[in-house]
Amino acid sequence: MVSEQSPDIAAPHPLNTKTLKQIFWLSPIGMTILDLNGRFLSANQAFCDALGIEEIDLLALSFKDFTDCEDVPLLCALGSQLIRGNRQHFQIETRHRSGKKAPLQVSLTVTMVRDSLQRPICFLVQVVDLTERKWMEDQLKHHAFYDLLTGLANRALFVNRLEQTLKRMERRTDKPCAVLFLDLDRFKGINESLGHSVGDQLLVTLARRLEACVRRCDTLARLGGDEFAILLEETTGLEDVTAVCDRIHDALRRPFLVGDCETYTTISIGVVYGDGGQTASTLLSNADTALYRAKAQGGACHTVFEETMHQRAVTLWQLSNYSQQAVQRQEMHVRYQPIVDLATGQTASVEALIRWNHPQHGSISPSEFIPVMEETGVITDIGYWVLRAACQQVSQWQPQLPQHLRPTVNINVSPRQLTHFALIDQIETILAETGLAAEQLRLEITENALIQTIDLSMQVLKTLQELKVGLCIDDFGMGYSSLSRLQQLPVDTLKIDRSFIRHIKRDGENTEIARSIIDLARSLGMTVVAEGVETLHQLEQLKALACDKVQGFYFAKPLLPDAALRFMQTPVML
Ligand code: C2E
Ligand code: CA
Ligand code: CA
């Protein structure tokens, strides 16, 4: 039995027309009803909100008024198919012009509504706003192919473009393309001394300057860290590429303003040409080999890849394992380059520079084999050998030179040596063996190596200072040592990197950096040496700047011991 109060009987059916209209109006999915000509009959709140228009204003309009012109014919054709009964509904993605500024990306589902006799009455259109999702997709695509920091293409996009270019070249005999592999010289230093956010600022500024050096059709990418790459399509050969490299080096001559300080940097470039016969990864790896060579030549330059380089790199790697035997076989020797005191014209010191004459491979430059020996660790043994050989040589010279002409000896040490306490024992033993005073020995360490190993090497450096062994920062000016760091170091000499001397002109142009290093050395009570002096006008400019000492081909190349002794016996006329 059914109770009298039973709601089933008393209450009206919940889905009456009014309720249905309300459900339509409140549905979170945008919906609209169109007549068979596409004119608006009704639209719900979500639809009006998405288009930024009131329902009342819509009623005078047609759906076409909001649809991207390009999609109108397709929509009309699909609408006709619905009316004819060929299909029940369709879905399409299109763009809506809205009252808001940006057009909307939307997905439309259009359904034919028919009466009980299957006659078409109206279209029900459901609209999903895809704008945000599309934007997110675009962002994801962007992140997959672009570098977040600089906005340049990333490695993936670069490799992709390079592959496309090489494919095109396979089909047609185009002019060759060129890949330039760029790496900032001594960038680690700026990150470690001035902080990563300063490093990032520098990379962004650099990216903008590099952009200005290439054509729009070329691809400039950041491969990671301080590595960039450029793809030059259709080069006419060496001249083209040289022009781009020159523009890049020029663009870096202006100082970079990072944080509140001005700083300078240089870049090394490895170049390789592609003619369609190679893969992208071979080209990149060859460009990297050429870059390695450019770095070995002191950086701030570009080198074009040659097939022999790869072989050379492999050979060097193998050779480095035999370098100890090389010493025994007497393939290695030390040369001495005078460092002249500008006040007296006397040779204040000699720098010991290692040489390797290999019976098959000829003379191999230390810039080539020292970095390999660093990596393989052989450098500690070879370094010890140089230390001993050079100290023995200088002590042999002693009796042949009057007291005031006896030089000190500068010996290059690599970071691996400086982080080992064994170095102290070695030096004490050698000084005892040769009878040389500690004050006659000065170690040279590059600014960059010093910054990178500072925490590990500080104790060794302090002990060297207690022993009264001198310490010189080599290649100074490119490693961004901060003033406060410099003051903490037991360093007595700064050696100006030769890249700053090379550009000094007759009229005194390009002396600013040398001048500021000399001023800095003065204020810290250090001696300053300029290396790489090749011309009389460079010498004269350095004299005018009151530089203490100079070294370079203008006076002498690195000499064999006998020639070095003769050089020291007669002070030069200045
Ligand atoms: P470095 O310490 O900067 O040495 C100076 C380099 O500049 C030498 O090259 C020297 O020959 C060259 N040079 C000197 N005057 C001039 C000039 O007027 N113009 C030009 N263009 N160059 C000049 P080298 O002998 O080829 O040595 C290259 C590098 O190899 C050295 O650079 C040093 O970093 C490293 N090295 C050499 N011997 C040793 C060593 O015994 N131990 C270690 N760890 N490194 C060494
Ligand atoms: Ca040196
Ligand atoms: Ca140097």
C-alpha cells in the first residue's frame, strides 16, 4: 500500500522544462543552440563567459560571426551533412574570435537535434576552451627545444636543424655548411668567484651579442653551460666563416656589465665544414676537437678542423702514457725564456718551458700535451722532472754569473701538483740537492687553475710562502679573481695574459686592461710581468705604464741553456 504522504505521488517530476533550462544555463561546459542557419537561439552562462558577451547580444548574431574565417566553409559543409542526416554529430578544433583580446582555441562538438519525426530542429553546440591547454603545450614544446636562460635554440633543436641541413645537402650539391663550436675561455672562474647569477647574466648578454653576429637564417644555440654552437648554412668558404669569427671576437672586446662590475671575456671557436657526407654527431665532435686545439693555442681564437687533428688527439692520448719513458729516452728537455727587468735591462728570471721532440711525431707543443697529461695524471711525474731539471740548471749557472745577474727561475705547475703535499717534499728535496735558495724559485700557476683549486691548494700555498718560495699568477686578467680573494693569497707576482698585450697598438690603443692590472698589482704590493711582448711599441707602451718586467719574443724566444746563459751575461739596452 502506498502512504498518503508518499512524495512519489505528491511531488512534480523534477525534470520539467524550467529545470532543464536551468541545468543548461548552469552547465560548466559552454553550450549554445543554433537554428539551421547557424543563428543563436540560446547560449548558457559558460559559453557567454568564454566569449565575453551577454546572451541577449548574441541573439542577433550568427555562429559565423565568431568563427575563424578560414574554418567557416568547413563548418557549413559539416552542418549540411548533419541536416541531411549523413551523420549525427561532429567534432572540430577551431579558433573563436571573442570579445576578449586573444582569440580562443576551442573544440566544438555539434549535435543535430531532431523532432519525433526525425526532422532537424536545431544544432546543439558544446564548446571546450583549449586556449590554456594549447598554451601549455606550446610552452612544453618551447622548453623541449629552447634554452630557458637565453631563449636560444637548445642542443636538441640544433642537432635537428643540422640533420635537416645535411639531408638537404645530400639531395642537392649545395655550398657547404659550417658548424662553429664556441666555448667561453675561463668561464668557470666567473661562476666560482662572482656567483652563478652573475655567470647567468653574462651568458644572457653574450647570447644577445652572438645573435647580432649571425644572419637570421643561421642557427645559434646554447648547448649547455658556456658552450654555444652556430650553424652557418651555405657558406662560400673560409672567408665567410673567418668574418663571422672576427665579428664574434670583436663583439667580446667591449666589457660586460654584470652585477655592478665590468668584466671582460674571450671565446674559443672550433670550426668544421659539412658537405652532406657526415652525420650531425660527427660534425659536432670534430668541431669539438678543433675547439680543443683553439683552447690549446691559448684561447680567444678560432681553429678549423682538419682530419689530422682527430688522429693527433688519439695519438697524444696514447703518447701521454709513454711520457715517463720519453724523459728517460731524453725526448724531453727544458728551454728558458728570459724575463727582463725594465728598470735595469737585466734578466731577472727565466721561465722554464718544457719541450718534447718525439722521434716519429716531431716536436709536440706543451699546449697540446700538458692538458692531456693533466687529464691522465702523468703531469705530477713530469712536473717533478721539470722542477728538478730547471733548478739543477739554474744552480749550474750560478758560478758563471756575477751575483747581481743570477736569475730566479719560474716554473709552471699545474693544479694537480698544487693540491698535493708531495709538492712541498719535492721542492725541499730539490732545493737541498741543488743548493738553490728558496727565494730563487717561483711557481707559476694560471689564474683559472688557482681559483678552481683554491680550497684544496691553500694549505700548500701557505707552506710554500713559509718556505719563501715565490708564487706568480699566470695568464692574469681572464679569470675574474675578486680583489678580496687576491689579497688572501700568498702571491707576489701577477703576469698579464698575453692576449692583452697582443692588441696594444702603436698609439697606445688597447692598453686599458694592462693599465688596470698594473694599477691593481701596485695597490696590492705585487710585481707585475707582461708576457708575449713582440714589438718595440708594445714595450714602449708598457714602459710608459711603469710595468716592472717583460717577457716575449721581442727579447728572446725560449732558449737552450747555453743561449740563455749568454743572454743573461749581457743586460739588454732599453
Ligand atoms: P705559459 O706559461 O703562458 O707560457 C708562455 C708561453 O708563451 C710559452 O709557450 C712561450 O713560448 C709563449 N711565448 C712567450 N713569449 C711569447 C711571445 O712574445 N709571443 C707569443 N705568441 N708567445 C710567446 P709554450 O712554451 O708553448 O708553453 C705553452 C704553455 O704550456 C705554457 O703557457 C704553460 O701553461 C704550459 N707549460 C709549458 N711548460 C710547462 C711545464 O713544465 N709545466 C706545466 N704545468 N705547464 C707547462
Ligand atoms: Ca707561465
Ligand atoms: Ca702565461
